[in-house]
Amino acid sequence: MSLIDAWVQRALRTGLRVGMKWGGQLPLDLTALRAGLNAGSSLLKPRRECRIVHHRMDGVPVVEVCTNNANPEHVVVAMHGGAFFAGSPATHLALASEIAVRANARVLLPDYRLAPEHAYPAALLDGLAVLKRLLAQGLDPSRLCLCGDSAGASLVLSMALAMKDSGLQQPVCMVLLSPFVDLTLTAPSVHSNAKLDPLLSRIPLMRGAQAYCGQIELDDPRVSPLFAPLQGLPPLLIQCGSDEILLDDAQRLAQAAQAAGVSVQCEVYPRMWHDFQVFGAWLKDADHALWQIAQFIRNPL
């Protein structure tokens, strides 16, 4: 690592720790905390060559991100993270634009309903409504990729499981970034990486998980898809950082999927943190991870 890279990484870690990690632990109402956490995303700008279009699909607001040269039949449905109570298409425009440019695809960001106003299964139903509308419009599932980060990765996995249970054809692949798939937050890395992760802490994740689950137990496979039967899923690309508290979620999911006969590519980036991919403009590891995502979308395992 060069001195410049080391300095950039150190500066980002400090900024995230002060602006996001500490802020996420404030004893605020979740709706107020949401506004504060979302505000930091204004520093992340989408690629200039991307077009951003707002529309609705079966009543669900959707933001479409693509370039003028994007393959219209190559679609990525991306569910944003935010611990089920925060985040929005606006917070993830920059990440979506990087994927759109690098994979030459249309990226659709559903503006799904959030907790605590809307508990399970509202967010899941919104994501499924968008998928079913795309399929009804004639989209070939072999051209469809599901992508999600953090809580969005959990929703993407649950969406694929629901499609399987409904007899719908699976997407060609799924990309899961720093997946939050065990809402009990009892894995060892939640504690062992508590000081290393500059972005996440257990408190806001647990508050969001409890608000999302409502009366459902945190370990119920409907909300913690790590514990669901994973047979029959499409190829998975899982990425995470070695320093994040959800490291064990990613690695346990990879092990469980492989045991279920699913093709899995799991990449753990040394010294990286939760959702580090959003910093592709500043971090070489994030830039490399984004190209790996694009390559996987174009040519799944």
C-alpha cells in the first residue's frame, strides 16, 4: 500500500467513525436517526455519464440508473442497505452508477418501505413487486441480477427464496455486499471487530432489526435468511471487509450456500470495512471490488 493510499484510508476511517459510527449510536428516534445518517451520503456523487430516471413499478417508486449505451435487457435490481430503517435510492446512487457503468447495465433501485413505519414483510413485498413487474414485461431472468448491500443483501436473498418458493425462475446471479443475514447479531465478529469497524456498531443494527421484525423472532428464516434452506439459488458473489462486524455473516452465508450446492465466490478484502465499495473513487481495493462485481454480473460462475 502506498503512502497516499494509507493516508486516504486513514482519513476515511476517521471521518466514518465520527460521522457515521458514533452518530448511529445516538439515542434518537429511528426516523430522526435516519435523516442524520442519510445526510452523509451527499458527499458521494453518481457518475456524470449516467442518466437517472424516476418512475413507479406496481406502485413502488423506483430510480433507474444507466448510461446511454447500457444494454436495456441487462438489468440489476439493487436493494439499498441501511439496517432496514435508513438508506434510500438517493444514498446509493453513486454505488449504483459505478455498477451501471462498469457492467453496462440498467440498475433499478426500489424505494422500498422502511421500518419502524413499515415492518416485515413490507420491504420484501416491494422488492418482489418490482421483480414480478419486470418479468411480466418480458425480461428474461437470464438477464436479471439481484444486488444488495447490508440489510439490502438480506432482502435480496429473501426475494430470491420467495421467487423459488413461488415457482418463479431465478435470476442469473446475485451480488451480496457486506450481507446482514443473521439479525440476532450473535456471531463472534460482531464483538471481535467492534473496535476495528469504523462504520458500524451493534446498537443501530439491533434497533433496525427489531423494528423490521416486529412480532417475528430475530432468528426466523423469513427475516434472517442465513437460516433458510438455500438449495436452488443462483450463483452468489459475496464481498466483505476483514474489519467489519458482519464478517461472520458473509463467511457463514458462503459456507451454508456451498453446503447447499450453490456456486459461491466469497471475497474478503483485508483491512476493509462495511460497504467499502462505495469509495471506489478513493480506494484501490474498492475500485478492484467494483470491477469484480461488474465482471461477475456479465459472466456469473
